Amino acid sequence: MSIIDFYNEIARKELNNWKKKMRKKPSLVEKASKHVQNKFNNLLPEKYHEIVTSTIKNMTRAVLFGSKYITKKPYENLSLRQREKLVAQKTKAYKTTALIEGAGTGAGGIILGLADLPLLLSIKIKLLYDIAAIYGFDVNDYKERIYILNIFHITFASKSKINDVFYKMENFEEYFDSLPDDIDSFDWRSFQQEYRDYIDLAKLLQMVPGIGAFVGAYVNSKLIDKLSKTAVQAYRMRIFP
């Protein structure tokens, strides 16, 4: 067996394990955690919710309309092993950028802490565009941008929502064909709320004087790493029959 075949076999096994994890129903603990998160949201100032919701909606719309993220043509004639080596290199670079950005805004208190949200979103979206191109997909295609949004969604969603989004991703061609041309058909509200729920506590801690810089650097790096790992499996799912 060649190195390429061996690598593909390992990747396929990892993908199958990931699929099983994504299909798994939420446990009682996960359901309870979601309930606690909802209670926590109710304690936050309404102005905070307005700022975060508006930022996320505008940034995710930019994924579909903004040309500034479209930087590379699809990579061609590469093995899966070569592609994923490039993904690892890209992820390392983006993690460094996110770490520095998180430490800088975290050290600046509440005002810069709020500024971190759109900056981090921009870094994450750019990473997904680069990963899509590395795997050979054309991000100029509207369909591929929808897929990117679903990768983002599934990475930062509660377990109950993951099940719904993953089903669409497994049957992506069928799901995409069912979408009307109007982009408002995308579930913006769920997308925003799930992402907010995932990062709210970490971002609030980032604004605390004395620990904000450390929290910002650590959290941003971990979020980028999680997003990259999800993207790898999501694109393997598109590649393997």
C-alpha cells in the first residue's frame, strides 16, 4: 500500500468516526447546559445583544457578498495528504494571528474587547475560504459559500442544532437545490444565536482587567483550531464517496 493510499484510509476512518459523533443526539447534560446558557443570556444587557447580533449578521452576509475574502483559485492536482499539509500550515498561521489579536484586544478592556468580535470573525471566515480553495473548491460559487456558512454553524452550535445542520451537509446537493435564490432563506437567526451562545462567556472574561489578554489569546487560538478541524472533516465528506 502506498503512502497516499494509507493516508486516505486513515482519513476515511477519522471521517466515519466524526460522522457518528455529529449524528449523536444531545445528552441530558448537553440539554441542561443549553438551558443554563439561555438563562445566562437573559442576564446580559440588551445593548450587548444588539451589538453582537448586528455584527455577526453583517459579517456572515459579507461571506456571501464580499469579494475581499476571495483570494485564491482552487488548488489542483494534489493528493489529500498534500492538501491537508497545506491546511495545517494555514491553520498555524491563522492561529498566530488570532492569538496576537486576542491578546491585544483583551488587554484593552471592554471597548477593545467588543472590537475583537468582528476581527475574529473576519479571521475565521478568511481561514475557511483558504481551506475551501486548498481542497479544490471554488469559493466564487455561491453554493460553496453556503457550505462555508454551514461549516461555521456546525462548529459553534449546540448539540441539538448540530444534528440539523449536519443532516443538511450530508445531503448538501439536495439541500442546496431546495434553496430559493433569496439569501434570506439562510437561517440567520439560529446562526447568530448559536455562535453567540458558544462564545459569550469567553468574550466576557476577555474584557476583565488583568486576565483579558491571556483569555483573549487562549480562546482565539482554540476557536481557530476547532474551526479548522471541523472544516477538514467537512471537506473530506465532500471528497470521499
